[in-house]
Amino acid sequence: MSGPLKSLLNEKGVLLADGATGTNFFNMGLLSGDAPELWNEDAPEKVTALHQSFVDAGSDIILTNTFGGNRNRLKLHNAQDRARQLNKKAAEIARSVCDQAGKKVLVAGSVGPTGELFEPLGELTHAAAVESFTEQMIGLKEGGADVLWIETMSAKEEIAAAAEAASKVGLEYIFTASFDTAGRTMMGIAPSALGDIAQEMSPPPVAVGANCGVGATDLLFSVLDMTETGATAEGGTIAVIAKANCGVPRVSGDQVIYTGTPELMGEYAKLAIDAGAKIIGGCCGTAPEHLVAMRTAIDEHAKRDRPSLDTVVAATGELVNQIAAAKSESADEPRTGRRRGRRR
């Protein structure tokens, strides 16, 4: 039996996800160090406005304002005991916007990493992670989420814990990873491994993919790696997600500026389709005007042959990880740095 995400994919073929949460909230008054999740109760009108802007731009999927909504992350703001209610409220806000959209728009419950290291590198146990994710996901389900959107992951152990929690809660789920370290995740996962990881889950995710990272070109490189063979290849059983940052981030004073234009993000959307992605959106820096261009690209683009890396670079710019393929072999070494768990 198909759930709402699989059904919409079957109906439309390619879906447009939404844009950035955190970077757009900064433009709306969020201060560095503040928790966006607290805005679900303290400034719901701003959360509603962002969701509405994404719906108006043509998104088929809206992510809830809950990226850091697990108790491990919320304890940094002394809000760990409010995890379930904050997630429920976030899903209710997104549900209200989507229900008034005049078309089918899905509410995806955003589930980011805990920010903790798993045993033996850290203190987080599998059972504790499953409990934390389950609490968050129950709140999202109670608020009306259609699907659980597990994102910006870097460790296989954390993906497994979140997938187990999703199975307990009983909603469709997806997961994405951030390939920001020489073409792999911080904990050494290669894009081509996501399909195999997904097939170990029971039930498997509807889709897997890449988000955030270091720019559209590098993310498309990851998508090409994912869609080359196996369950995520063209015609495979698991759809592929591309949710790139809006160009490459540049630091200017105390601000991070994303260099992507609507035109660039439109080209990125076309190339993502050519590379085999079925769900396309934007991560950090992606504003409604970028999504408008991506919506047009998805609606008007006729799928072309699978692009070469040279074709991608010519359209969207140079790879940031120029020697990612060579460096990736050394990424099999265990990583001991503390995980960052970005906000979108």
C-alpha cells in the first residue's frame, strides 16, 4: 500500500520540496544562537509566513520547523521537556498552510541529527537515540505530518536509530545525508552507499538523498554517484532526493552569503532531473524566488541524457571538493570530530 509521498511521486513523477528554514528566519529576525523551534510557540505567524511563501512558490512538500527538535538538541535551550509539544505545534502550523493550498502539498516532519556521538566514540546509545527520535516523531504525527523527513545525517548509526523510530511511529520516511567532507559525510559514508543502507531498513525509506553540503555542483556529483547502480538507480525501488544549498556560501563580515541565483538553481533543478532525482528542493540560502525558478524548470524541462561531471560544472560552477574522489578513499578511517548537525 502506498503512503502519501509514494502516491504523489507516482502521480507527478518529480516533486518540488521547499527551501531553507534557518537562513530565511535570520532575515525575519531570528538571532544567531536562538532555537528556531521555539518560534513554533513564540512566533507562529513567522513560521506560517515562511511555509506560505514556499507553497506560493510551488512547493509540493513543506518541511516543518523542527530540524533541531529532538530533546538532545533542545536541552541546549533548556527546552528538552517540550520536545513533543514543539513538534506537534510545528506540524499543526505546516498542516494548516498545506490544507489551504488548493492543491496537494505534503507536510514532512523534519528530523535532524542529535548532535551527539554514538558509542564507542561518544556516550549516545542506540536505545537512547531511538527514544529521542520516537518522542519527536510522535509529536510530528500528532500534529498532522504526512511523512518523516530525516535529514543532514552523517553517521550510519544515527540513520538506523531514526529509521527504527520512524517504523515505531508508523509513517513513511526518507533520509538524506550531507556529503561535505571530501565527497563523503563527516563519518565517512559515500553517496553510493545510501541505497545499500536503505535496503537494510525495515521497512525501507521511500527515498534517500543528499542535502546541504558545499554547493549545487558538489551535491549533483553526489546524486550522480547515488543513481549509478542499485536500488537508487533509474528504475530502482528507492527515489533519490536532491536538496542543495543555494550556491556556495561566502563569509562577509558576520554574515554567510549564498551565491546562487534563481537562474543557477533552475539549472541545478534540470540537471538533478537528468541525474535521476525525483524530489528536488533547496537547503541553506534557498528563498522563495529560487523555488519559483526551480518550479518552472521542473514543469518545463524534458529529461535529457544522464549528464557528465563536465556538463554539471559548465552549468553550475566548479566543484568545491575538486579532489573528492581521490580523498574519499581515506575517509574510511573513523572520524572523531564532534558532529555539527547544521540548521537549514
